[in-house]
Amino acid sequence: MRIKLITSTLLVSFLSIIILGCDNSQSSGLTSENSNGDVEKISNIGQGDRIQLSNSNLNGPSQYSGIWVTGSGTIYVEPDLAIITLGVEYSDEYLKKARSNAADSMEQIIETLEKYSILDKDIQTDSFNIRANYEYLEIKSGNSTKSVRELVGYTVTNKAIVKIRELEDIGNIIDDTILAGGDSTRVDNINFNIDDTTAFGDQARGLAVKNAISKAKQYANLSGVKLGNLIYISEIGGNVSSRDFSGESFMTMASPRAVTPINTGQLNIQVSVQMVFQIN
């Protein structure tokens, strides 16, 4: 009886060893099956690292497969367009006079702009405002004091956005418009830009794609895998920088200079793309 019991125990132990051996061989193998029934190959790169390769046909990018990269390209160019906001501001006791003086000054400024062959389409009214001006007086009545608002005049503001395409004329245009409009002339800012960015955008886009492909190849080489086909591409950003001169820089325009100096500098056009590659 004892001999039979020992034999049964040894047989159960032997079967357990076989079953455990089978489980271990399956868990340490190079294939596994995901929830979708797709077979995945697993390649160990280092401790705690691995790359998963899916055999399923992808209709679009998946966060669980492929190599994802972002590339950017930048082109540096000189601006060919200056956009200036300028106008007049006139205050007077009477609204009719304030409006009339502002209109006369603005007309003189526009005539000056036309002398530099600036077209009507490049001159656009930005704002026209009439503001009432008040003073607050303290009036005593017995032991009390009250504040009274009194109308003292009006301020009329008329501003326009002007596009200047001949950048070498900017300094002279600013000086001549100030002379034409007199002390009521206001220049808010100058913004340098590019009239047509299409060609430069195409160049930057090409650089962005090359940058993304280079990154993908590098990741594949570093990971010890083979780069597959491109399965997704999207442009995720693009912008044209602009140079803006405002505030304190315009306080020097009234200084005794031969010509107001304006430097155009450079602008940059940047495009970014996202690309996803399969892993073979």
C-alpha cells in the first residue's frame, strides 16, 4: 500500500514538472497573441525594453505600433513688406473743429503716401473714434463737497493701416507723413512680413519631411530594427515670424535726423510634420 502511494505521488510530481515546463516555454517564447487575435513578435533590446511588431493591417496610426517622429524645417528670408499703422489725433473745445482738423491732417498724410506710389488698396482705415473729454470739479456747498463732471472738448482719432512694398522708402515715408500731418500725427507700429510665403513654405515643408525621415532612420538603427513603410503623415504646425517695432522706438522720430533709420532684419518660416513608419 505504501509503495503504491509513493508511486502515485512521484507520478503527480512528474506531471506537474511537465506542465510547468510547458508554461515557461510559452511565456519566454518570441510570439504572443493580443486581444484582437493579432500575433506579435517581441524582440528584447535591453533590460525592461522591447519593440512590438504587429502583423495586423493598420488603417491608420496606432499608439501601439510603428515609429512616431516629428520633423521641422525653417527657412530664413528677408521681408518684402512693411505694414504701418499711422493716423492723426486732434482735440478741440468744439467737435466740428476737431473733426475738421483731423480730416485735413489725414488727407495730407494720404496725399503724401500717394506720392510714393502707394496704391489705394494698400491704404485701409483701421479706426475712427470720437471721444468726449471731461474734467471733474470739486464744488463745496456748505459743509459738503460734491464732484461735478464738466464737458471740456472732444478728441477725434483717425488711423489707417498702410502697406509699404518699397522697403527702402520707409524712413522717408515716415518723416514726410509726420511733416504732412503735423503734431497731430501718430505712428503706432511697424510690422515686417512677407507678401507671399507659398514658395518659402514649400521649402520649409521639404526640410521638415527630410528631418522626420532622418529621425526615424536613427531610431530604427539605435533600436536594432528595420524601418518600414510610411503609414501616416500630417502637418502639425507652420508659422511666419514677424518683426514688430513699436512704443519707445517711435519717440525718436521727432528727433533731428536726416532720415528716420529703420532696419528690416530677417524673418523665419517654419513648418512641422508628424510621420509614422511601420517596423519590419
